Amino acid sequence: MKKLLLGNEAIARGLYEAGVKFISSYPGTPSTEITEYAADYKEMYAEWAPNEKVATEAALGASVAGVRSFTAMKHVGLNVAADPLFTSAYTGVNGGYVICVADDPAMHSSQNEQDSRHYARAAKLPMLEPSDSTECRDFAKIAFDISEKFDTPVLLRTLTRVAHSQSLVELYDREERETLPYVKDPSKYVMNPGYGFKRHFVVEKRLIDLKAYSENCPLNREEMGDTEIGFVTGSSCYQYVKEAFPNASVYKIGLSYPLPMDSIRAFSQKVKKLVVVEELDPVFETEMRAAGIRVDMGKDVFGMIGELSQVKIKKAMGIDVGDVRAFDEPVPPRPPVMCAGCPHRGVFYTLSKMKLTVMGDIGCYTLGASAPLSAVDSTVCMGASISMLHGFNMARPETANKTVAVIGDSTFLHSGITGLTDIAYNRSISTVLILDNSITGMTGHQQNPATGYTLKMQPVPPVSLEKVCEAIGIRRVKTVDPSDLKALEAAIKEELNVDEPSVIICRKPCMLLKYVKAKPALSVDSEKCRGCRACMKLGCPAIRFENKKAVIDNQQCVGCGLCIQLCAFGAIGEGK
């Protein structure tokens, strides 16, 4: 039976068919749906971990126990997981172990454009790169075979276009795998210097074996056509090249590390012009040039920033693509904004109004940096807001009463606790706002340890953010409703003027949660409206200006009431 599947859905199907039993991940676009789809299969245990490092270690533990295990994350999540990743190359596996990393060229939902192929080389781990949904399913299964054959974790790399595009996939039955016996072996799994040094020899020998495998494996292949030009490419770029140059010769790379250099060299000798097409960094090109393989065209024309496409590839190669269809009128940009009724909006309005320096973090609240709120001063990585606040205040203690950090509930549990511990331990005069919207919002409403439910919606005791903060050593912990602007501002002023660390938990559920009921939409009395634009300072997508008067879109408004608190003329209310 064939079915139209997203790349992420196809990977989940591959896990099912491969007999995987344990999955642990942390949500991150564009990888999130893999674990969500996997959770639909009762034969596989699937969970959300607090962060990617924990997920990677948990899956490695399951592998050591003897079952096939898996973890998925986005590219920046692999940075968090790098510590166990590198050492797992030394320990090897018992049951097959696959780590999926999803890169995000063009930064559709990310803070950088890093190329995770570098991790394969640095950690000396094999990496597979599918180019469509069928290959997502196939490569996921093959990755486990490679893992067990070579006693190694395997990296499975996707891109946004592969993860979120659809193609037909043949479905097969699940192959159940017996749990392999666990044998106590400190020389393999205890990576102290004595054992670790010996395991390094194993890693280097394995790499030699993998290089030999790459030369003849079905993941890498020649597709000979017109020999005037030949392309070396893989992943989504393979699809672009095949569409742009359907008659050209192509060497398709599916196992991107280690590269099959002998096969690529042989291919290069069959074509008159060799072109390397890859997004982001010149990983293939650099290694090919280092191996003495000629490259006639590569990053010198395709560049290192953003996504490629069929049209971009043709243009870069000097081919006239003619008129590209355009709209009759310019399409206005639609940058992401916080939803109408978002519980974070009042926080950022207040912080902006108070003219505070705000160390930001990763999540929906990153949007607090956008106009008209323009409240956030920095956003670097998960948990950085708290640690950066500590360093900022230690360097400029005179501004501690004008500087705060903001972080979400899921992000706080991911990597904010250690930063807050640093503040408490070193008695930094700092104020942290935890924006608790009761869900992991930006990646699509995933549960986390503070919500009281697991990935499979089993009820569990929720982590108390208040008790965690107190246990760390924060004596001043206050909880407020962020929709009460006066109470919120008063709480922030109070905590900024005390001589010890403090935390304000701004708790209100995300308006998009199914159990949160919207209130009746508000409206504007045009007779009372003075056109002062105070309500526009909220940046609410439900409010606009027409004929110098505020107008509320009743299809978007959820009656949160923030605008009522800002209107000095009583022009906004229910049913007016």
C-alpha cells in the first residue's frame, strides 16, 4: 500500500518498520513531527525529554540495554547534545541507535544556519541524507542496519524542505526485533582516559571500514546522462538539480560522511564539467578538492547563504530562465507576530513601557523583539537569557534595577535552571521573568514536564516552577497574571528594587490551547475614540486603524482585555 507522507512522517514510519522500541526527543522545528507521528504507534515508546542532551543520553541508554533507539532534534539542538554525541562514537552501541538532526537553511524558524554535516566529520560518525519521503523511510531503516553492523550511532540529516514536503511512500509491516543481551563491559562503555584512549583506535578502524562501505553502498549512486555536465549533489539539492537539468549526469550522495571519494573521482572523469551543488557550507566541495578531484563550479557561484532552488541553480550557472511569474502587485511582508490574546503581549508591553533592558530567549516570546513592542535586547540560545542577565548585571551592577531576563516554562526546564542556579549561588542581584503559558508553544503545543502530561497524554505530577526556584535558593518567587497590567508592573518594580535574586512567574495559558475559551470579541466606540493610538502599542493583530480610528477585527479578537486597560477614553468594550 502507498500513502502520501511528509518526510517527518515517513521517518516515523521507518522507525516503526525497523522495529524501534525507544524514542526520546525535544521538539524543534523542522524535526518535531517525527516524534509526534512516532507516538501514534503503540509498539514504540516515545517521550519528550527536558532537552536534547537528556534525550540523546536516554536513547543511548536504551541502545546499551539492547533495543533499537532513536532521538530527533533540530540543528541547534545538536549543539546541546554534542557532549554525549561525541563520546557515543567511542562507546558504540548495542541495539541500533540513530540520531536525526534537521537543518534549517534560510532560517525559517531558527536563530542560525549552521550546517550539521560538520558534526559527522568532527564526531567521526556516519551520516545519511534522504532527499524525499521514500528515502526518509528507507534511510531510517538502513541507518539502524549500519548502526548495528559497524557498532556506531548514525546521524540522519534532513532539511526543512525534506522534512515538510510530501511524496508517495510504500508501507511495509513492522519487523520486530528481540532485545539484545546486555553484557557488562567497562572497557566499552566506561569512558575514562584509560578505556577511552583504547576505544579511539576502534573509532579510527571503524571509519576506514565505513569509507570502504560508502564506495559500494546503495545510498550513493551514479545516474549517467548527458556527459557534457555532471553534478555531485544530495538531499533537497538533488531534487532541484534533477528538475533543472533532467538529462544531466548526476552523482547522488546519500551517505554524506564518509564520502565515497573513489566513486566520485571515477564519476568526475566521465563528464566534461563537474558541478557541486550543496546548500550552506562547501562540505562536499572542500573534501573533493582536498582529495585532488577537480571542481569546475561550486560555492563560487551558488553561495553559502540560504536555500537553493531550480531557478537559483540555473541563474547561478548563467542560464536565462526567462520571465519568472510574479504577482501583479507587491505582496506585503507578513512577519510572525504573537497571536491575538497571547499571554506574553502584556509582559512585553510593560517591559517596553518601563524602558528596561531585556535578555530574551527562544520561544514565542522571541517575538517581543518585534515592533511596536521592541522590548527584547538579545536572543542567543535556549536558556541564555538567564545566564546573560547574570553576566550583564555583574559587569554593570548599577543597571541591575533596569535589566531583566524573560524565559518560557519549557525553555526554563530545558536549560534555564542551571542559569538560575548560577544567579542564586553567586547572589546576583537579578530579576527573572518566567513566562508560563502552560505548553511548549512555538513548536506546536507539545507537552513538557510542567504541564502534567506526557507525549502520549498520560497524566503525571507536574513540575512546580515555584518549588524549583525555591529549591535552587531563590527566596523571592512571585506569581502574577500577565493580563493584569497594573499588577504586573507593580510586581516588576518591586522585584527590581530588592537586594537579592528574584523570580516573577507570569502565568496564563496560551490562547490556542483547546481548553482555553475565548471571551466575546471587543469593539471600539468610534465616537469615544480619539485616535491616540495607545492601543496600537500592543501590536495586537486584531486591532487596526481606519479613518484615524481604531477598529477591532471580531474574527481575531478573543476578548483578552489588554486594550481596554490602555484606552484612557473608555472607547473599547464588549458589544460597543
